[in-house]
Amino acid sequence: MELNGQQILAFVDEEFEDLEMWYPVLRLRETGAEVIIAGPEAKTTYYGKYGVPLQSDVSFDEVDSSKFIGLYVPGGWAPDKLRRYPDVLRLTREFHEANKPIAQICHAGWVLISAKIVDGYTMTSTPGIKDDLENAGATWVDEEVVVDRNIVSGRRPPDLPNFVKEYIRVLGEFIR
């Protein structure tokens, strides 16, 4: 699938899960997509749990969701920080209301829970947030990747190849 010239937004904050950030970003770029990294501050370097750096392009408050075809939220400890930013929650809701593809893996479900968009969805995640998803109204399943309408969810790093493949497929269907 080619996503040439399409823009995808990815959230970042300190202690993202290194593989869960970089693997999807690189795979999406291989399709020709432009992945824009949004953090609390623009042009700032954030570090993953294992010390891998990533620089933000823009700050959350600078983002216009209408310019993007999809949203990616990485796991790690970053989602616990991300869900505290009103602009992250606003953007997540805007993507959802526009029925744009949203991908989340591992602990990233916390962002979607705080944005109040998981009720009625079937999703997966790290088992550590199973109760959180269920308490927010989602049906949790233990599968490597789940696609339910516009939300693509994954469990953990070993599931990344199939998770990203499904996200790319869903993005491709969205732009057709």
C-alpha cells in the first residue's frame, strides 16, 4: 500500500516504548506517508524508555487535525502523560469524530479512554490495562491486532509487524 504524500500524526512524550514508536513511524514513512510528530513542545527531543531519542515537529496546540488522514499513539509510559493534555484529548476526539483511522498499542489505550471514545469498541492492549478498557465500555480481547471500525489496536512489541500492516491497510481504505 502506498500512502504517498498523506500526513499521519503521531503523539510523543517522555518514556514512549522505543519499538512501538519507531517501528510504526519507519514503516509508515516507507509507504510514502509523512509522519508528523507532535509533543508537548515543538522541536524538542523526547526519549524512549530505553533512551532512543525522537524530536517533535510541532506542539499539540499547533495541530489542525483536518490536515491528517490518521493518528498514531505509541505505548510505553508516555500515554499516562499524554492523556493529561487537553489538546491531545481534543485531537483524539476530532480524529474519531471524523472517522479517521486511529492506531494504539500497549498502554496507548489510556489516551483513547481519557478521550472517551472506546465505549462499544472491541479492542486489545497490554493485559495491564484490560480493566481500564472494560471499565470505559470496550470489549477487551487477547489478540495481536484488532480492527474495529476506525480503531486499530495492538498488544505489545512482538505484534508490531501485523499491527502496522493492518493500520496501513485501514489507512489505505480510508483514502480510497
